[in-house]
Amino acid sequence: MALVLTAFGAFVYVRFEDDLDAALDRGLRSRAGDVAALVRRPGERSVTGRRGPLTEEGESFAQVIDSTGGVIDSTPRLPNRPLLKADDLDRARRGSVVRDGGNPLDPDERTRILARPFSAQERRLVVVVGASLEDNDEALRSLLVLLLVGGPVALLLASLAGYGVALAALRPVEAMRRRAAEIGDADLGQRLPVGEAQDEIARLGSTLNAMLGRLEGALERERTFVSDASHELRTPLAILKAELELALRAGRSRGELLAALSSAAEETDRVAQLAEDLLVIARSDRGRLPVRLTPVGATELLERVRTRFGQRALEQGRRLTVTVPPGMQLTADPLRLEQALGNIVDNALRHGSGTIRLSAAERDGALELRVADEGTGFPGSFLDHAFERFTRADTARGRGGAGLGLAIVQAIARAHGGRCGAENGDAGAEVWIELDRGSQY
């Protein structure tokens, strides 16, 4: 602000000085013209023969010089010699000359002189007019004093106003800072205060509040995840501990020991599977679920899934069928897709009935893998939450699974850039995985 005011003051001073000089030059040119006209007037012999605007004493003066350098006429009190030096007089005979110098009427003042040639009375003459610069200097001194006094005052007022405006503008930021310092991980429900003004500060506050909302949701999901995981781990670990304690009791027969160890091995498998599922979910949350894309035939993929669960389906008296158009290929991670389809088939074997149909088809430019059964389907209220973690159609916390199967299906589908869904078909539940056809062969 100081630099701006200094530059502005210098500009005003220079411009004002130029305007005063221009006005003075216009006055001198006008006076020179009047003097020349007076000399040209027939029968007129004196420039100062009468009192008037051309003969004012003190502030302005005039002089007429002939071609030999002699003074024909001049304002009273002027010395009887040319006001111009010889070289200036020579230049004045060829054109106008303007210069500053001392005042011949008052040595303590500065003056501006204008000389120009003209013809009168059949002679080539030079008219010299001058005016004091005292009024101009006084006006410039007054302006300089005004700028030197008013500039610091203006700077002080502008600084105070700027400080006040900045303080008022940053007050919401300080309020948000104080509130942010009060928010801890235990009370993420608090939000930053946002003013009514729809400015950048308000938009910043709204953005930070939205971020706090996302963090609160993420933390709540993590707490729920840890709680549910602990609950799911507690059951198999408690059963495993009970089976081992029974096996250690005295008097147990060989058959009872084998049954206890077999049950303990089953629960160990459940714990290991749950740990693997939790690892998949954790990796997908960090956005880095690893997939290795390779060309694979749809028929080959679905047949491997049928072979994997064929014996289990046979034991339940059920069938697994595969329907794939000839030659269908896709680019995906076969192990991950087999895991996802295996989780869907596992759910169908646990909760469905009848034949389980595995199929692949192209729909609306995408490749769809679908698993359907002939059971009673999903409860209507469950469909909207089917792919959430630890959700099951049967809310009882039995030994029917951890409720992570469909959540893993969704994570694998997203890792491939696709999506998944669940619905009730005409004869039972159907779960599908849709992959972008643009990434397929």
C-alpha cells in the first residue's frame, strides 16, 4: 500500500506540474499573439502605450526586438536590452523558443520566457513574453505538502481498514480451527461452524465437514468390522477350545478322540478361511486388491467351479450345470473369479435347493457370469444389504458362515472394474457378476 500511494502521489504531482506548465505556455502563446497583433496595428508605435492586459507589471512582461537585436518596445521597468542571449535570439528568429530563467523584474523569482518571430511594419521582428513561475511553484509546494501529510494518513487508514477486513474475513477460519482442535476420534460427529456467506471460506468449511462425515463413516465401518470379526472368531475358537479340552479328559475312547480332533480341524479350517476373507476385505478397502489379468475361457472357468463343488452337491442330492456360448473368452484373474463364483455357489449349497445353474452370456455390451438356484430366494428386506459385510439372511449367529461371501464377491468384481448384484428369479435366488466387455477378448 505504501508503494501504491507513493507511485500515485508521484503521478499526481508530475501530472499536475505538466498541466500547470501547459496552461502557462498557452497563456504565453496567447500573450505573444496579442503583442504581435498590437504592433501590426496601423499607426501604433508603442507596445505599452496604454495600460491593459499587455502591460501588467510584476507577474508578466513583454518585449519587441528588431532584426539587429535592438529593443523596439518593452513593458515598463524592463532593462533596455534584449531578454534573450544572442544564440537564443538567433533561434527565435527561426521559430519559437521557450526557456526558464530569472525574472528581470524580480531576481528572486523564476520566470518562463517565450520568443517567436513575426512580421510588422515591413520588418522582421521577435516578440518576447514572460511570466513568473511563482504561482506554479506555490501550487506545487502546496500539493507536495498535501501529499506528504495526507499520504501517511491515507496509508494508516488503509492499513487499519485492510487489517479489519482481513480480521473479519479470517474470523470464520479461526472459529473452524478452534472447533477442529476440539474434535477427537471419539466425537467425530461434531462439525466445523460454517458462516452464512456463500464465499470461499464457507465452501472450505462445507468441504471439510463433508470430509469429516466420510471419516466418521469410515471409522464407524472399521469399528463395526472389528466388532463383527471378533464375534465371528469367538465362536469357532470357543468350539475349538472346548473340543481340545474334551479330548484331554481322561478316559476318552479312540473314537471320541478322533471325533474331537476332527471337529477341532473343522473349526481350524473355519478360522483360517475367515482370516483369509478378512484379508481380502482389508486389501479391497485399501484399493489394492491384487488381480492378475490373463485370457481365460468362460467354459473352462465355470467347469472348474463345478468340479470343485461337484462332490459336495452330489452328497446333498443336487446338480450343478454349466451353460456357456461356444468360444466365449474373457480377460480376468481366473483365481479371483473362481473364488467369487465359489462363494456364490457355496451360499447356494447352504441356503438354496434344487439344481444350481452356472451360466455366462453377453448383455448390453457386457459379459455376465450368473449363478442361480431353485430355492426360496432372498428375503425381500435382505436384497438391499446382500453385499454388506457380516450380513446374512439368517440373523442368528450360528455356524452357517461369517457373512463375508458376497462382500468378497463385490470386492473382486470392483477390482476387475465391474459390478455385481443379487435378485430373486422365477425359480430361486440369482447372483451375477458383470464385467466390462471393452476389457475382454
